[in-house]
Amino acid sequence: MKSLLESSKKEAPRFSLQTNSFFSKNIPGIVFVMVIGFIANSLGEDFPLIGGAVMAIILGILIRQFLGVPQIFLDGISYTLKKLLKLAIILLGFSFSFTQIFKVGLNAITIILVAVIAGIFLTYFIGRLFKLEGNIPLLISLGTGICGATAIATSGPIIKATDEDIVYAVNTIFAFNVLAVLIYPFIGHVLSMPDHQFGVWAGTAIHDTSSVVAAGYSYSGPAGDTSVVVKLIRTLMLVPVSIILSIYISMKNSKVDSNKSKLKISKVFPFFILIFAGAAALNTIFPLPTTFVHISSDVAKFIILMVMASVGLGTDFKKIKAVGIRPLLVGLISSCIMGTVSLFLVKLLF
């Protein structure tokens, strides 16, 4: 009995230290982006044509460039960008039903497949044409075609890319994520695109999930809802592509240890999508109270403002400049092609 008491006393401080460590690392940064989110939301209401999401990015960029970001905030900013975005998407699931998802339609899925395949192969070809070396063309093409930094980070270890290659590709993709949030809603309004059309276009053409969500909801609520569903369907393409890459690398380099060449689906599959689908299924089978749906949606959209503030705070123009002009040109051309092809298909099929 005595030994049990002694062991429990020893275990308790360990849990306390872990808890304190999490809070001390992440809470300052989370509170910081939360404050920026409140300010961005207020400014977005005053300037609805710009919107809160764009305001959050701009505020983050201005703070990063002119004031700097203290070290104490960095972990919380990273946590917001990597973890809270998934929470936001899960919360948005409670405001969806499979009826809405089915409304996206077979045409949208066709557009996604064509755009993903065209984005990957054309970007890779352009990268080789510009004489980008090593794995960089493939990484940029996967980031452009599927889901930005997530695709790059996932596929990098599979194709044995170096850390430098991964950072190089992410910085190239990132520059056009920020531009997309600013430019796509403007183009949509100029073309007087219906909400559903714009949502399909944004979800198909913009690289990262955070940027898709920001652009979609900057345009309108219904456009944002559609863009989230389309982007999540597009993100699922990461699974078969990663499996194909793993098989190709295994066949190409038979000398590599078999354990290293095996693909772990648990590291590839975005499981938060299953939770999103579960939330939507729950709302489909047992329609949730309107109050709960509105609250979860509002919380999700505010978290998205926090995420976009984190994106702005992470924008380092020196790093973007450091990648050089050739990959930026590849990123620009491939982003324009992706946007144009997707827009043509959306106009053709909707």
C-alpha cells in the first residue's frame, strides 16, 4: 500500500509538468492570434469587401515585418496553424449534412480529378523546363495539384527529399496561397460568379486548406461551405498519390530496406476528415439544434481568422526571396494554369 502511494506521488508531478509545459508553450501564442482575430473580425465588419480573413493575414504580415514576433508566441502560432485549423473544419462539419455534400455533385468531382492530374503533371513538366533540380519539381507539383504544404510534407519523406528541398517547395507554394486569398474573391466578384461556382473553383484551384477556407468565406458563407467540401474531397487524393509514389520509389530503388519503403497509411490519411464526415453524418441523421449549429459555425470561422493571422505572422519575405526567381516563376505559371483550367471547367459544367 505504501509503495502504491509513493508511486502515485511520483507520477502526479509528471502529469502536472506535462500540462504546464503545454500551456506555457502554446497559450501565449494562441492568445496572441486570438487578439489579432478579434481585431481582424472588427475591421472585416467595417470593410466587408476585404473581409476578416484578409485583414487577419494583413495584420499578421505587418506585425511580422515591422514589429517582429517574440519567441514566446511561436509555438502557439504553429499550434494554431497545424492543429486548430483541423478543429475548425471538424466544427464546420456540424453545420453540414450529406445532402449538402451530395449537392456538390459529380461534376465537381470530375473537375477535381482533372485539375489534380493536370496540376501535378503540368507543374512537374514546367519545373523541369525551368531546370529545377532534384525533387523540387515533384514537390512543387504535388503541392500545387493536391493540398499545398500538407502534400509536400507528406510526400517529402516518401521520395527521400531533403529538408532543404521541402522548405524550398513550401516557400514557393506559400507565396501563392497568400495571393490567392487576396485575388480569387476579387476575380469572383468581377465575373459575378454564383456562390456555388466560386466555392467549387476556390476548392479546386487554391493550394492550402487554410487559404481555400479564407477565400471561400471571404466571398460568402455558402461559397465557403462549398469550398470546404470540395477541398476536403481534393485532399483525399493525397492517399492514392502517396501510395503510388511509395510503390514507384520501392520499385526504383530495390536496395532500400523493405521496412523503410513501406507506406504507413496512418501517416498519410487526414483522419480529421473522417471526424468532419462523422459530424456531417450526425447532422444528417439527427438534425442538430439550430443554436448549436450556429455557435459551432461561428467558433469555426473565428478559429479560421486565427489561422489566417498565423499565416500572416509566418510570412517571411526574406525566405520567399531566398528561394530564387525560377521556382517562383514555376509556382506562378502553375498556379495560373490551375486557376484557369479549373475556372474553365467550372464555367463549362455549372
